[in-house]
Amino acid sequence: MKKLRCKNWDEHQHYKKKNKNFSVEQPWFMMYGRKLVGERKFMGMTPEQRDFLVVGCWCIGSQDNGFLPSPEDIAFKMRINVKEVNLHLKFLLEQEWLEEYTEEDYNQMMHEVEGQVEENQRVNGLEKVKQNEYIVPENYAKGRGY
């Protein structure tokens, strides 16, 4: 089974891999409006096609590292029928707004993201401890209390 992902997803992320807020689900992504408005490929689409790309792919894809759920799930979230979703997905794949990945590639990428998130949390936890070390009174830190 193939998984669809928004093309160049990593370029549109506000939180880069080493950022403490990096995660599988990105609360927001960067959309370069000035660039898109000047791009003939984007502006050459119908308003419905552009809406589907932004809402149906980029917004929904932001919940899973740029990967899209099933057409049925997209249809439900956008409140449109599955047949329309499939037509949009086919078009966007042909226009190279989307890329296909194998299930194995998807699992590998998600494993890497989860590993990076764990690393970020570990490093952040250590930084917080280091930041708080000088605040803790010496006797208290040694277990003697005040």
C-alpha cells in the first residue's frame, strides 16, 4: 500500500528537527504566500484544487509529518465525497504536489522522527536540570533540607 505525502514537507516546517517543539504533529506549518501567488503552477489550479491542496493536504497532513490519511478520512474531515477526494489526489500527484511512499518508507521515516523527538526531550530535560541547578540551595540539593 502506498502512502501519500506533501512534497517537500520538511521545507515548510517551522520547527526544525533539533527544536524542542519538533514532533510528528506540527501545530502549524509555513506557507510562503508571496511565493505561491507568484507561482503559475499553483495559481493555474482552480480555486477548488488550491483549497484541497491547502486544507485537504497541507493542513490535514500536518497531523502526521506531511503524510495523508485515507481518502475516506480526508473526505470526512473536508465534508466532501470520496470520489471528489480521489480526483483531487490523482491530480495533485500528477502535478507533483504529492509524493508516493511505500509503507516501509513511511514506517522508517516515522521511526526517525520519533527518535528525534525522544532525543530532543532528553536533551531538553538535561538543559532544564542544568538551568535549575544554580537555583537549588546547596544544602537542599545535598539532601539535608533547609
